[in-house]
Amino acid sequence: EIAKDQKRAYQITEDLLNNFQKLSDKNKSKFLAVIIPEPMNIYNLHNEFFKNYARAKKEDYDFLKAEKQLKEILEKNKIAYLDLSDEFEKYAQGKSEYPDCGNIFGDHFCDFPDFN
């Protein structure tokens, strides 16, 4: 059931992106999708996630799956996109060319509710 829902969600995403592209083309403007990465991936908070969700198993999770599938949709439909993942990773490591852009996620990006 989950796989069916995920497939439907990605189809809706693809349809919406294609509609945005068609609208942009109709208005003779450019459309650019921007990928903003998940903080958990940028700051490598996977262990924190599994600590807070003790019943979760690492082998059951691919935290990059949504991003990968989004890129597949964009490339398949020839929609221009800008992936900010590398720049966010550089920023998190203190290696960005833009060190003064501020703390984008604030101090609350890793507050997981405790369901245990």
C-alpha cells in the first residue's frame, strides 16, 4: 500500500512539474526547479534519527530516495533544475564561498519527537 501511495505521489509531482513547464513555455518564460536538500542528509543526522526511533532499521531507509526520484523526473522531462545539495554540504562543513549567508535551518532542525 505504501509503495502504491509513493508511486501516486511521484506521478502527481511529475504532472505538476510538467504543468509548470507548460505554463512557463506558454508565457515565454523560463522555469527552473530548485532542489533544497533535507537537513538530515546535509548534517548527517541519520544516527540521531535511529536513536530517536529505536524500532527503525537502517536497511529500511534510503534518505536520498526522494531527491533521486525527483532528479529522475526532472531529467526524464527535460526540466531545468538547480541542485543546491553540494553548496549546502560545503556550508555545513564551513567550506562555502558564501560563509555569511546565516544559519538557514536555525537551531531546531534536529528536534525529533520522541515516540518511544
